[in-house]
Amino acid sequence: MIIDRHTFIDLATHLEGASEGVLDITRRCVALCEDASDGAPEGPTWMGLVESLITVNAELTALEQTLRALLEANREEEEDVARQSLKRARAVAA
């Protein structure tokens, strides 16, 4: 086993929470822009915020891909263990 089920679920839960947090912040920023009296947010401040959100989103995407790879590696390892167990059982029976 590459990663146990409890740890995987814990990581996935935290990743989901972080993703939801980024979405919430993004929605709030959009609402602030829409509510702005002059119609346009301050350039450098807002661009920095948007760039930060994009960076965080990219990191979350990388974490999601890593978790998917771990899940697949676990599946492959479990299949290998099952095949080996079946071979041993057949050898003992023979």
C-alpha cells in the first residue's frame, strides 16, 4: 500500500476545502469589482490578487493530480498483491 485510505481521504478533504476557499475568495472579488463605484478596480492591486489566485489554483491542481496518481498506484499495487496471492494459492493447491 502506497498510501492508506484514511490518509488519502484526509488529504482529499483538505484539498477540497482549499479549492472551495479559492472559489469563495474569487466570488467575493468579483462581487467587489461589480460593486465598485468607479467601475474598475485598482490595477496593480487587483492584478496581484488575480495572479495570486491563479498561482494557488495551479498548486491545487498539481495536488489533485498527485492524489489521483497515488490512487492509481494503490490500485495497481493492490492488483499485484491479489495476483501474487492467487499464484501462491494455486501453487499450494497443486
